[in-house]
Amino acid sequence: MTVLPVICSLPFGWQRSSFMLPPAPPSPSQPFQLVLTVLLLLLPHMSWCQTKAAEDHLISELVHSIEKASVFFDEYQNNINVDGLFGIQVGQGQLLSIDKLLSKIHADEKLKEKIQQIIARMEVVIKLINNRNQKSMTSYSQRFKQLVTEPMEIPWVPRWLVDNQKPISFEKLQVYNEEFGDTCLARVLGSYVPEDEDQLPKCNVTKECLDFMTKQNTTGYYLSHQLLYFNCIQMNDCAGRAGFEEFQERPTVVDIQRQLCGKMYNEAKQLAIHGYVDLSFQDLFAEHNFLCAPLGFQNFLHADWIKMVISWQSPIGCFAETTVDNTLYSTRSSPTMRKLMREELMPNGCLSHKSGLCYGVLTTYLNGILRRQLYHS
């Protein structure tokens, strides 16, 4: 009886495994049929091996890019503001999730050690940045303190979006009311202080805020802020608290997340339709990935998108916003183009928020691909 061994390595840095194909029925008189049968059995596995080999290389690139960014943050920690730290804390949460994943399987020690080294480096960086920001706390940073105090560990729930959205025009992005939106978010986070009153407890949700954050036909940065709002509601378990009767009449948080991410995925596809994203929209593209991919939406794990975001990284590890001749674009202040949080220029043309944002995106990509490979293997 003939038994054919097939070898296909597990994800990057993981131990090899082998499995045996079912014995082919002996038929010496029909060698051609035997070969054809074996090839038909092998083809699906060979295709998966090729896909996994490409992902292994991508994982290696991601780890290198993430490590390079962590070295940059370590070196320029004095220039990172609260906005950059937000992305870093999401990234730290993703790395902690990866570390837990690798501890449960027979992962290669080199990969485990590399992830743990980055986590340890960033723990020190985060502590130093928080200590410095604490000494110069502004009303703005006080409002969003909860988002940067601890690593943001988001449960990974694999799911897919239905791709049936209509195209939108990026020439007509809707105006986002920044001040009102920030107030609604601060109410959820428990950092809102009404004039001449005491600070309100977290999960303070008003009908006006819910109407504003569930407005239909929104685009661009308005979408980003709507999703951030409901992600924070979920993170603080607001929907399960007393006094939330107004919310109970609406779709669930999960339903709203799926709806918003469907729109954001459609926008991201349009932004990258030619294989690249125009420089003026890179932060919007990154924000859509930053907010939706950690929720487990597999649609955002495009190999081409991952390579594209990696290509935006500068040689020193940061993410900048420069023209072809290296001239820095002026930071946009239009409410229509308002970023998820506020941007700040760092040395060498680096941008604080964009660097933290893309760091969070890259770590999410890594977490998603490792989990996808584990599932398929």
C-alpha cells in the first residue's frame, strides 16, 4: 500500500507538522489514473501551502516593521502626545493578545521572544509618555485619558462583512461637529464636566448624542467618530447599565459596528482602488482599518493593503506626511477632514498621531493573520 507524506510548515516561526494523505487504492494496471487521483488530492493542499508561504513572508515583514516602529517610539518618546499614545495603546493590546495566543500553541521561541521584547520595550515607553503627559495635562487630554491609560485589549471575534455598498464621493465628505462629538465621547468615557457642575459618571448617553452618532449617510471622518463612540460604549459595557432605556430601542452595538464597518470598508476599497492611497487620505484609510480590523472583520486583512501600509513607514520607523519633494503638508484643520484625534508634527517630518495610528494597524494585521493561519492549519 502506498502512503504519500505531504509536508507544509505552520505559520511563521511555528513548528512544522506533517500529515498523511489517505492511501491511494492500488491499481498497477492504471498508473495514469493513480497519478491523476494523487494530484487531485494534493492540489487543494498545495494551494493552501502557497498562500500560507506568502503570508509567512508577510508576517516576517510585519514583525520587522512593528519592531522598527517601537524603536522609533523609544527614541522619540518625548515628542509623542496623547493622540499618538492612543494608537500605541491599541497596538500594545494587540501584541498582548498575540503573546497569549503564542503561549497556547507550539510556537517557535524566536517569534515569542521577539513579541515579548517589543511588549517590554513599549511598556517602558508608555509609562514614560503617560508620566510626562500627566504633568502637562490639558482639558483635551483629560477628556480622553481613559483611552491612553491602559493597553486596549479588544476581544478578537472573526467575522465577515457583506460587500454590497454603493460608491461615495470623497469630494463631498460631510462636516463633522468636532466639539459636540468630543462632548458625546467624553460623556461615555466619564470625563465630561458640565459648566459649574461636577464631573459626570461614565456611560452618560443622551438622546441628542445617540441621534448624532447614529445619523445615516455619513462619510469619512464622521464615520470614524461614530464607530469610536460605539466601540467606547461597548468597552465600558454601557448598554448593560441602568438608565440606558433610550438605547434599548435602537439596534445593538454589534449591529451598529457591522453597519459602520461595512461603510468604512467600502470607503477603504475606493481609496485604494488603484493599488495605492493618495497621501492626503492615508490617515483616513488607516483610521478605518484601525477601528474595524480589531473587531475581527476579516475583509480588512488584504495582503496588498498590509504591504501598502508598511511601505508608508519611513526608514527611522515613523509615519510622516510629505510630498514627493519631502515638503510637509500643512495639517488639515477643516472640520470635514478632521482626524480621529489631533495631529502633531515631530522631528524629521514624523507625525505623532499617524505614527501611533499605523502602529495600531500593523499590530492588528499581525494578530489577524496569525489567528487566521491557526484556524486554517
